[in-house]
Amino acid sequence: MGRGRAKAKQTKVARELKYSTHDTDFDALQRELSGKSSQNSHDEDDKYEDPYEDEYDDYRR
């Protein structure tokens, strides 16, 4: 018992999300889907060093 109020709240939130209209930034969506991002994100990937990487990976397999 006692689940009715929680379920009703979840149902209410789900309906609001499903049927409400949202302003969508289609330009940002297109940029994200096309993979055109800023150069900063690629620079951060180059700086990453794996602390567990060593030269013995080939021997572990």
C-alpha cells in the first residue's frame, strides 16, 4: 500500500514530458549529430595518459 500517490506522480510527469512542447535548437542538434565540435574537446583527448598502460599488454593475451 502507499504506492498510489507515487505512481500518480510518475504518470503525471510522464504525460507532461510526452505531450508538452519544447523549444528545440535544431542547429545545435545538427552540429552534434554531424560531429562538428570545437577543437578543445580533441585537445583534451590527446592529453590523456593511461596510468595503467605499460609495454606488457601484448604478453597478457
